[in-house]
Amino acid sequence: MLMRTRFGLLALAPVIGFAVAAPRASVQEVTLAYKWTKGETLRYRLTQKTATTMTGLPGGMPDAKLDQVADQVFKMTVDSIAADGTVTLRQMFESMRMDITSPGGQVSFDAAKPDPSAAPPEQAVQKLFAAMLNEPFTVTLTPTGRALKIEGFTRVMDKMFAAAPPSDPQTAGAIQQMRATLSDEQMMSMFSQGFPEFPARPVKAGDTWAAETTVKNPALGTLLMSTSLALAAVEGTAPSQVARIATKVKMERDPKSPAPQGPMGMKAEMGVANGEGETLFDVGKGRLQRATTNMNIPISMSGTGPDGSAFNMRSSANSTVTIELMDK
């Protein structure tokens, strides 16, 4: 499955900060704003490690653990910069790999190196991944980092799903859910989650600001994500300063949004998900160095099992997502 959580498939945005005159020598202020050079290309590696524990499985099945590691490399190139600083970035994935360990064994997918000996379902997933590689789409940002629009990702998804048409109704249902989650609109929400929007005002160590975004999940409904950010420190001296930003994240289902009906009559509910992390920016070069977020996501699912008995399954997923600038 494609990564889509707070961080989903993709995200991407270097940040520049520059020091401005402080009212006192002991207080250093910085203004965090995007600054780009036309034609510039950056590469980032996104790694997500998730450990999930599931209890209350139908049919009296024992508790299960699922470990998942996803690794993606993406590059982005500055296509154009407007007079007001709004930028259009062209992004594409260069590699995608996933390793899944479950009670049934271990499965690995590598988009760049498909395994011809894999079982048909695994080969289908490999084809989905491979069809996404080197397919461009664009992201438009304001100088403060607000995502205005994403274009072309729906086209990438069309190519992706055409590469491995579903062979059974269950697979077709899963692909339909993926399509709903990976549209242009959804990618814009995921981009906003992965890289925070910055305040227009100068900030100093201890200052805080907040950001909110809405995520539409076909299985869980409309989710509200609130992020609080604090400038913890500005380390080093110009031009080698690094801004260290602490983040806290809270995600829950919008109470005004009706819970969608899950597959086979199942009902899914997400509890309050909480997380925290840290982001490092190279102020002098204006580039994101590294961002790490740890998050716990509780989900319950109720319904009727194959034997007709009711079940109430619960899962707790602990996820660590890291985005890091790669050497050219």
C-alpha cells in the first residue's frame, strides 16, 4: 500500500531563514520564508517505520503484529518563480521500496527492481509502484509555505492503476479507496501536513505558531489535524545557522463528518492521534536538513466476521517518519 498518512506519499519543501536586527543583543530573530532559485533541484529521502499491534480479531484469531518500512526518494525542481515569490515546483519519485513483516511472513516491494518470481498479488503492487517512478507533477507554494495547488498527480495515479488492473472485486475495492486518497486535492492536504506553514512575522526562540489542515480519508471520514510549532533555538552563526523547530501534532475525526461505511459492512473509527517531532533548517543555505515525527494512531473497527459473529478489532500504530536532504 502507498504511504499516505500525515506524510503519505510525498512531500517536499526547503525553507530559508535570515536573521534580522534584534531589539536586544540577547534576542535573535529570524524570518522563515521560502526562497528559491529557478532551475534548482533538490533530492530528499522519506522513510516511514510503522509498528502496528492488532487485537480483537474476528473468529478468535490471536493478536497480531505488523511491521512496515517504506523508503522513497523524490526530487523537486524549481520551474518558475512569480514576482510575489510564489513558486511552482516539479516533483517526481525516483525510487520506492517497502518491506512488510506480518504473521504470514515477510514481503518486499521495490519499484526499480521488480521480482518476476513474486506471487501475482505482489507483482501487481510492484507494477503500481513502478508506474509512478519519474512521472512529474507540480506543486505551487506561497512564500510562507502555504500549498495553493497540486496539479498532475491524478494523471500519475491514472497511469499507475492502469499498469495493474484489478483481477478480483476485493482488489478493485482496495484500488478504488487508494484512488480516492491519492487525488490532487488529497496530495495538497498531505503536503501541508508534511511541511509546516510559517508565520509572516519574525520569530525568536520560544515563539510559537499553529497550523491546521483537513484530511479526507475514505475509511475514516474527514480528519482534522492541528499542529503547534515552536522555534526552540537558532544555533551557530551566519552563514551556518540552523533553526531547530519543535512540533506537536493532534489528529482526530471531524465530529461534523459522518463516519463512512467500511468494506463488507465494517465500521472504522479513529481515536485521538498524538505526535511530536523536530525539524532542522539550514538558515544560510535555505534548505530543510531533516524533519522527524513520531506519532501514535489508535483505530477501532467493528462488524460481523465470516462466521457471523460480531467483532470489535483495535489497532495501535506507532509511526516514525523522517525526511532528510540527500547529497547530490
